[in-house]
Amino acid sequence: MSLDGVDTPSALVDQVRLERNLQEFAQLADQHGKRLRPHVKTHKTSEIARRQRELGAAGLTVAKLGEAEAYADAGFDDLFVCYPLVGALKLARLAALARRVTVSTVVDSADAARALSAAMLAAGTRLDVLVKLDVGMHRVGVIDDEADRLALAVAELGGLRLRGVCIHEGSVYGQGDPAARRSVGREQVRQLVQTAARLRDGGLPVDVVSCGATPSFRDVIDIDGVTEVRPGNYVFFDAMQVALGTVGRQRCALSVLATVVSRAAAGRGIIDAGAKVLSLDRGAHGLALLEGYGQVLGRPDVLLQSLSEEHGWLALAGELPLAVGERLRIVPNHACAVVSNFDRLTVVRDDEPVAEWSVMARGRFT
């Protein structure tokens, strides 16, 4: 079978590049004595998660409880839901999951911790909890001077076990300069380590000190005191990582195959991949380094200028040829968001399809 037999739009995964990415990060984590707990929201597949486990991953990180349930159903244990779980419906599901597999989560408020505690006590189970810290992302997490009070509260609640502290140093995505990004990442991870040390000095059990962001992975992996790292995007990389200078384009393992369906005007083309395929994400973490909505491989003269639901607008430089029916491969801006739009991924090796993988945790948003 050749790519001619693959309909468009399709998500393609380069098997060789994927394997290189998986091996590099696993080896770096092992080399520096850190547990690797990859964030699987990037790929949402059992096949890649199994390969991550084979390469030494200690467990998996997920964004949503629904993802954790999907991975538990697929035979995975030791799941970390790195997202605040709030409300009776969520807590009942979490308690049920905790009776099946090893699961942990985060808290960033005493109210949320008390609700978790009540749910676990009612279910007759115990849940491991990490206190989420805000070291600059300003999304979820407690600021430093509140961490001590919250950690103490968690440690005293029945049904919960305080395991440690964690951050997502996602504000590194807002640093276009590699030197500045390294400085920001290292400073934020050092804040994490310092908070962990202070909590231990206060007599609290802090066994897990966890951080995670692909652009900062190589910058912070050597910092003493970190026990666990949670990169996600590294399995595929994407145009944002290229724009940041994290990797070159040749490391990007995910692309979207699309077809030119219209050339109704000079200087313009339309492809069959719009926002429902490629996403409108151009750097949600705070930095607009990207021009357009994906990089068209092998065609520097073609800019993917805008998207509607089902259409992608191509802006063409000069009068270079682009024919109706021509197929293009596009490296998406944000691989995680694009994978979530597909039911399956077509795995290719030397541009020949070799497998199809189900995006089994697709749609698990609750």
C-alpha cells in the first residue's frame, strides 16, 4: 500500500522519527536518574503508551479523568491525572477508578482537598495527591507562600496521602529566545525543588517532585531534587517546537496529509483540511512565533494562511504551480490538538503506510 491509498485529510505518524523521539527522552531521563511519566494527551493511543512503558516510563500522565479511565480499560496502571477534579460526578468516578488501578491527582485548594477526602473516605479507599504549584504559568496551582498551608491540610485529611509537589513550567512556551527559556525553566524548577525541601523540613512527606514541559526538558533534566518529569509533546514535536528552536523540522513525527480541492483564484488555493483538522492554535501558552496554521513540507512558497471549519486557505508566492488534486503534507502548529481531531493515525515508514492506530482516548474530555 502507498500513500495514494490513504484518503485525506489524514494524520500521519513517521515511525522512525517517533521512535527516535521516544528513545532520546527515555535515555535522558534514565541518564539523570529521573522517573519518566509522559503526558499521553499528546497521542491518546495505547500503542505509543506501551512503547513508552517498554522504554522505562514509570507511569502515565493524563489531562482528564476520561483519559485515565480509557487507559485503565486498556490495561495501564499508575495513572496521574494532572488536572483539578471537582464536583460529585468526577469524584465518584475517581473513587471507582482508584479501586481498579493506582491513580493520583493534584489539588490547589483546601476546599478541593476536603471534597477529595470525603469522596475517598465514603468509598473506603485512599488517594495519592500532589500539591500543584504556580511558579509562573498562572493557570492552576498555589503560589509559594500558600503551599505550606495546603500541603499540611492535605497531610491531615483522611482518605488522602500527600505524595509531593508538581508544576507545569508551561510559561517557557512564552520565551522565544533559547537562553531566556533555559533561564526561566531552570528558575521555575528550582522554585519547585526549594518548596519541596521546605515542606520536608517542616516534617511533611514529599517523595515526588515532578515537573513537565517539552521545551524545557533538556534544560532542567539535570537539576537535583527533581524526581519525575512529564513531557508530552516530545513524541511528535510540531511547528511550535520548531519555532521555539527545541528541535529542527526533521524531528517532527506528525503531519497531516491534505488535498488541494480548489484553485479558483490566482495566488490562492484551498485544501480539504480546516480548523476541524488542524486546529486554530497558534501558541496558546502566550507566544505567537508562528505564521499561518501549519508548515507545508517541501513548499516554502505556500503559506497555510487561514482556516474555516472544513477549508484551509493557501497563499501562493508568485505563479508557482499548484494543481487541483495535488497532495500536501503539513506539520501542524500543535500536535496534541490535531491528534484529538482524528479517530486513527496512519503510521508510515519511508512514506509507506505500515499500520493504523486508534486514537482510543479521543473525546475523553470529562
